Amino acid sequence: MSGLLKAELLRLVSRRLLVVLLVCMVALAAFGAALDAGSASPLSAKDHQEARSTLQTLEADWQEACGSPGQEGQCQGWDKPTGVEELLRTPAGFGEYAEGVVSLGFPLALLAVAILAASLIGAEFSSGNIGTQLLFTPRRLPVMVAKVAAGVVGGMLLAAAYLGTATAFCALMFLSLRGAHDMTAGVDLPLALGRMAVLSLLVAVMSGSIAMGVGSTLITLGVFAVVGLGSAMLSTSLPPHLPVLPYLPDVNLTAMIQGQAEFHDWSSYELGPVQVVHYEWALGYSVIGTVLIVLVSGWWFWRRDILR
């Protein structure tokens, strides 16, 4: 078993795709840090000018709707704007800024994880090498475990590259904007990084297992695309109170990244969410789904006539 795993890891590190995707992860992290830098920048003269312009517009609207005698009763709950301060944006702290940047590009990082894990295995089927290997290693379970494990290692390398470099670029950008004295972060940032690392692990296992079962990189990515897009269409079109929503994959993907997913009924006057999918539920749901995918793919790989 150790020999099989070493051989698969050697194949992994020799693949050009791994280097290309690692470079893409670093570039994505740098782009995200630069793109969202404005949220952490200090307040400028332009911010104050825009706030004053907004205040003047709001005051004019309030005066037109509520300033005339006899119109006061129509404007209950609409207070007259009183100052610029309440219209100024609040510069994001380091933790909030870094978490926003990492979350922004993480779906693309997950896609890279799925592509690498699937292609590492799918290439073996498309080239016919898997049949040759099974002639010398007839026990299929160790072969599957070694190949999926190598895909997981590669996927976690990509995830670590993105999460680590994104956090580092955010730190450098924040230092240049605000200095070290204002660079603080609570527990939300490491918790978010941990959630994303766990999700990367699960996606790598799912992608590698599906590729092992179907024997194709394109089919594996097609399965992810169909399930993801179909789930997203359902979650945005169904009423927010339906009990089926917490079982949709894209809802649990959101909960895994953000810590929870909320559904609001915008047609009513309720302020709170109608449903909340918490991280604990999403984690359990994802783990169970991953185990089922591994079992089904392993069974199908075991019974397929690959040597013919």
C-alpha cells in the first residue's frame, strides 16, 4: 500500500497541471486582495464628499415628502437625516477584510481542487494505464485508496496555497494602508480558514472518488456542474420556508464557507430569517454525502470490467 501511495504522489508532483494551478491560486489571492483593498482603506476626502452629497439628497427627499404641513402623519418611522457621520462607511478591520477576500475567490479555488483531483485519476483511464496497473496489482481497493489519497494531497496543496497566500497578501495590503497598530483579528478569521480547509478536503475526496467510479475527468466535472447549477436554481426559486432547502448542495456549500446560510422572505415584513442552515448541519450533511459517494464509486470501480 505504501508503495502504491508513493508512486501516486510521484505522479502528482510531476504533473504540470499542479504547478499551473498553484500559480493560478497565488494570482487569484493577489487579485482578490487588491480588488477589495478599498474596504479596508482609511476614510478619505472623497468619502466625506460622497457622504455630504448623499445627505443633501436624503434631506431633499425628506423635505419633499414630509416637510410640508399636514404630511407628518405619512412619514412615521422616517426620521430626517441629521449628519454626515451616519452615512460614512466603516473601514473594515484586518480580520473582516481578509475573511472577505478569502471567501470571494474560494469557489474558484474549490473548482481548481476538483479539477486536479479528477484529472489525476481520469488521465489514468483515458490513457489506459489503469488497466495495465491492475494486471500487476489486481486488488482494486488499495489502488483506489492510493489514487484518491494522492488527489486529496494535491487538492489540499492548492487550498493551502490559496488560503495562505490570500491571508499573506491581505496582511501586506493592510499594513500599507493602515499600519501595524490597527492590524487585529478575532477568532472569525481562523475559523473561516478552518471551514474552508475542511471543505477543500471533502471536495477533493468527492472529486477523486467520482472520477474513480466513472473513469473520466469531464464526466466528473459535468456531475459537479449539473448538481451545482441545478441546486442553485432550486434554492433561488423555491419559497424560503420549504424544508427541502437545507438538503440542497449549494446551500450547504454556502453554510460551510460562511458559517451559516439564511433564507429570508422578502415579500413579508419579517426582519429575521425564515430558515437558518448552521455549519454543524452542513458539515454532517457533507460528510455523510462524501461517504456515500466514496462507497458507491468504490463499488462501481470494483465491478467494472476495465481489463477488457
